[in-house]
Amino acid sequence: MTDTTAQPVNSKGRVLFASLIGTTIEFFDFYIYATAAVLVFPRLFFPAGDPASATLQSLATFALAFFARPIGSALFGHFGDRVGRKATLVAALLTMGLSTVVIGLLPTYDSIGVLAPLLLALCRLGQGLGLGGEWGGAVLLATENAPPGKRAWYGMFPQLGAPLGFFLATGVFLLLAALLDEREFFDWGWRVPFLGSAVLVALGLWMRLKLTETPAFQRAIDREERVRLPMLVVLTRHPRALLAGMLAALATFVLFYLMTVFALSWGTSSLGYSRDAFLWMQMLGVVLFALTIPLSAIYADRRGARAAMIAATAAIALFGLVFAPMFVAGSLGGTLLFLSIGLALMGFTYGPVGTILAEMFPTSVRYTGASLAFNLSGIFGASLAPYIATWLALNHGLASVGYYLTGAAVLTLLALLMVPRQPSWSSA
């Protein structure tokens, strides 16, 4: 007898595009804030005075989102493991998108005084909550729909959203710089990327509403394997996996925010590069970031995500030792090489990180566990990385920033040794 109640299956193209478009939008929103935190917010949202102090205050609001992300992981992870991946992904995208659009409508410090940075910080927290729920759901949408032997390949599609989102965000700011003069840009031009993200969010929602539930989560429903409090189960039954996952992503976060936020801030201040020139160099580096993500996935499917992460992290540790000699004033070629190598290494570590974190938790708590590990790592590896790096460079020289990166890579290598060689994708 034919079973007429079979669960609809998502097509390969729909799964991969939905996981990619969602994270692209999320990271676009996230990166336009990062760029504005360096170029715009110190001037418009904080009291006039010492530019260096204003930049540090702006970077502090940038850090807020990383502290909100674990809360987003717990909140959206709970519903992702209880209700389903699809509905939770839609809610996370809406949270991120609305927060971003509101930033584009905020009055500046000259208009409302200290309330301006407070509202900016509140919106930044909203961005963090949304991204805390987005990333894990997108990775599970891809990996839980993947056929055996292709999980790293499927899992790298949401990771591609990071370079694509960065590329779009940087491209928008470069286009505005080409079309507007300085006064127009600071009067209203900087608002365009934030308001324009509403169109992208609508596209992402349209695609995600067409999805059905992932096969792995549907099996968990059918077998009645869902748990009442996924967060409690992760903390009490899987603390080792949570700690290992958090540290396994540490070097990934530190590297990326040194190569983007810190590098842009230091390059356009202490090294004397123009804003446009440095953004163009970063754009070239991001191309390599995007290209090395698929390469890392191919390697990970052949040798395992753990082996791919170990190789990439060892290379990051070595890169930290040559950080300062490559990133020097007056050497355009050296700076471009520095950005290219750093962002290429970012692709090699970022490609498999989603897959390895998803492998570490059973289906019933996978949304919560993978999201929480990733976003707790964001607190320690990314939230304060631009601030710490700026302080180190000002007080101890640029070489100390490289040692900071190498130290993070060593911690990640130690954590990866805790990860099982043969991960299980069972629901047990």
C-alpha cells in the first residue's frame, strides 16, 4: 500500500539557495554596521572630541552584538529544537532585518544627544539576537538535508554568505563614496545600506517560507526525541562538546575581525591609507575568502572536518608570527599580500567550522548546541578583538597583535584534539 502521507522533500537547489541567501543577508546587515562603526558612527553618534576615543566607543557598540548572540542562540535554538528549523529561521531573519532598518532611521548625536548612541546600541543588540539564531539554523538546514559524504559541501553554502555579505556591504560603501561627496555621505548617504537591506530581507523571507522541515528533524519528531529544555540538556549532558566547539571556532573569529574591522581602522588611521583604497584591497582579499571556502569543503569531505580545521588553524598560528612585518606603512603590495593571505586562511577555517560544530551534537539539541558554541566563541574571539588589537597595537606595537592571533590559534588546536575523529549524526 502506498504511503500518501510522506513528508515533502526540499529540492537540493532550494536548500542550498535558502541557506546561502539567508546568511548573505544576515552578514550584509552585520558588516554594514562593522564598516559604519569605523567610518561613520564615531563622527555622528558620539560626542565631538578625541577621534581615537570616539572610535573605541563605537567599537564597543560593535562588540555588543556578540554578547547578544548567545542569548539569541538560546532563544531561537529552543524553538528550533522544539518547533522546527523553518519557522525559527524566518523569525531570526526578521529580528535581524528590522534592527538593521531602524539603524538607518536613527537621529544622530547632534539631534538627540546621548540618546543617539543608546538607541544605536539597542539596535545592535537586536542584530546580535537575530544572527545568534540565524547561523545555526542555516547550517542545519544545509547539513541535515545533505546526502552522506557531502555534509561539508552542503555545510559550506551558508558559510559563503559571510564573504558575499561582506563583498556586498563593502561594495555599497564604495559606490556611495564614488557617487556622493563627503557632506552628502555623512548627511544621508550612510543610511542607504541600512534602509536598503529591507529589500534583501523580503527576498530571504520569500525563499524560506517555501521550505519544508529537514528530514533529520522530522525523524526526531516522529520518534518523539524532542526534549523539553534543549538548553538545559546541552549544559548538563554535552558540556565537553560545548567547550570544545566554543574553542574550536576561536581562531576563526579572531582572524576575521582582525582582517576586517581592525585592519580597516588601523590602515586608515595609523598607516595613512585612504578609506576607498583600503576597502578596495579588502574586497580583493574577500574574493580569496570566498574561493577557499569550497576548497576547504572538498578537503573536509575527503579527510574530515576535524582534519581540515587542524590544518587551517596551524597555518593561522604561523600567519600570526609574520603579522607585523607584512602589515606596514608605505608598502601597498605588502598590505595587499597581507590581506590576501589572511582572508584566504579565513576561508579555509570558516568553510568546515559549521559542519564540525553540527557534528558534535545530536539532532534533538543540535540547533541550540551548535549555535551556542559558535556564538559563545564570538564573545571571546570576535566581540572585543578589534578593541583588544587596537589597544595592543597602540601600547605594545603591531607585532603583539600577531601574537594575540597565534595564541588564539594554539587554543583552537588544543580544542580540536578534543573533537572525536568519527562524529555521529544519529539522533541519540
